[in-house]
Amino acid sequence: MEQIDMFTWLNKQGVRSDRGFEVQHTGRFDAEYSEGGQVVELYVESGLDGGVPCISIDPEAFARWRDGSAVAPEKQAEMMQNFKEAMEFQGLKTVVERGE
């Protein structure tokens, strides 16, 4: 059975999941994913995908924590899914693609 996250708005730019992670937009092209006292800094771009507001993110965006330590591939996939769910809660589609 699939778990449904409950999200709480932190402010106009961020949300917290009842599973313990937060996603916060910190600038026009920046966001942070935090969980368990660690943070991943993300480069994001806003746009439209098929007329729907979206956030574009690199497929390897969750490869390293802010301190430089590597994130295991399974954990990266979990974090990407968490990010997508947080964006969906905010009314944004997530597009995963390589940057230019």
C-alpha cells in the first residue's frame, strides 16, 4: 500500500513532510532538500511543461550532501521522489533533465 505524505507549509516557498524532510526554495535558481540534519543544495529552473508550471532539476541533483559526502543511489532515488511529491503539493510538476 502506497503511503500518502502529509505536507505542511513552512512559508510561501517551502514545505515539510510528515516523514521528516523539507524542501525550501532559497532563490530564483536554488532550493534545499533537508532531512535528518543534512542538506542537499539544488539548482532548479522554473518554467512550463505542456502549459503546466514546472521545476526542472538535474538527474544527479541528489548525488552529494552539502558537506560533500556521497548519497547512496537508493537514497538519491528516494530523495528525488520526495522532492517530486513536495513540488506536486505546491502545484508544480517536476521535470528531470540534464542542464545545458
